[in-house]
Amino acid sequence: MEDDPGDRSGETCIGALDIGGTKILAGIIDPSGKIVARRSIGTLAERGAEDVVARCVSLLRELAREAQVAVEMLAGIGCSVPGPLDPEGGVVLFSPNLGWRNVPLAQWLRHQCGVPVEIEDDARCAASGEARRGAARGAAMAVYITISTGIGGGLIINGRVYRGAHGFAGEIGHMTLEANGPPCSCGNNGCFESLASGSAIAARARQALLHGDETTLDCRTGHSGGASWRCRCHAYR
């Protein structure tokens, strides 16, 4: 059964998805660029790629109803996801934070929503946003670095997103910084991400608390178990 299109024409509205290692953020954007509906839910990546995609579609349909837009009438869906990936083929090649390999994400979303779908690396999407409307607006060259569940980077060269010869430009999270460092979700050791991402900092904080190290964390949270990684980052400064 198709969604009720209501009073709003969806032909020029766009659906947006940001699939992260911790949460999924979705929105409906009208022709003026205004976000008319948005919501986030947990990713629950451990349930598998198909489950995550099904929940993305369900979330988009809920938001479309709120915005009085039929999903099938959207101009398209843009989806950011941690890579590396193949944007032209619409395939997530390997996303350590999601545990995905060779997932045909664009095809799955297109099949379930019936509209064109484009996917791109999340850090590159953020870099593009900053270049168009943010801190890098008007700059010919810019670098964007994201530190969240993982670590990623996006490059702007001559005002355009730069992917590199093999599509891996800016993938700084899995550069090895310490050969004998902590294990990373990608399978290597000592990656930038395994040392300095939000999840890595939180893991070190947990270990410090378990070992009884003196910390400012307890006084900020009231108890050690409920601290978010953002709070831990603040306490570690």
C-alpha cells in the first residue's frame, strides 16, 4: 500500500539518510532546502545489513507521512555511509563499523522505495556540505575530518569532492599509526580509528575505570557505567 501523498507534492522533495555505526539519521528535505521532518534511531548493525536497510526504509516512510509526501514520489534518496564504497555502483565495499562487505545498498533502497538512490562516503558528504553551505564555503581546497564512532576524512580540491584514483582518498581512519597498537574493527592493529575514535576513547576510559585509575568521570556522571563517549572525551581533556 502506497503512502498517502497528502497536500505536499513530493516530486521535488528529497529523502536523506545517514547510516552510522551508532545511529541512523533520516530526513525529508523540501525544494527550498528546509528539513521538514527528521528523526534518528539506533543502527543495531549487529542485526545485519538487510535489517538495517529495512529499518531505514521504515523510518523514511514514517517521516514521509509526517511531511505529507509519498516516498514513491520523492525526487530521490541520498544516503551517506561509512566506507570504503563504490558510489557509482552503489555498493558498500567494506564498512568496519557496520560489519558490511559488498552490500548493494543503493539497489536495496531503490527496490524498496522505488526512487533513484545515490550513496556516498559519510565524511565526503560532510565535506561537500561544508563546501556548499558551511565553513569551507568558497574555498578551493579543504579537508574535513570526522571523529565519531569511527574516523574519516573528506577532501575538497578545486571546489569539488575528490575521491582519488581508487575511491579511497580521505580514508584516514585505517592508516596504521602504531604497528603494535590495539586491534581495529578492520582487522589491523594500531589504526588511527582504534586509537582516537570516540569508541576507542570510551574503551580506554572503561579500562581505566575498571583498573581503579583516578578520573574526573565519576563526578561528572554519578556512576561510571552510564557515561557516554562524549562525556568521557571531555573528562579525558
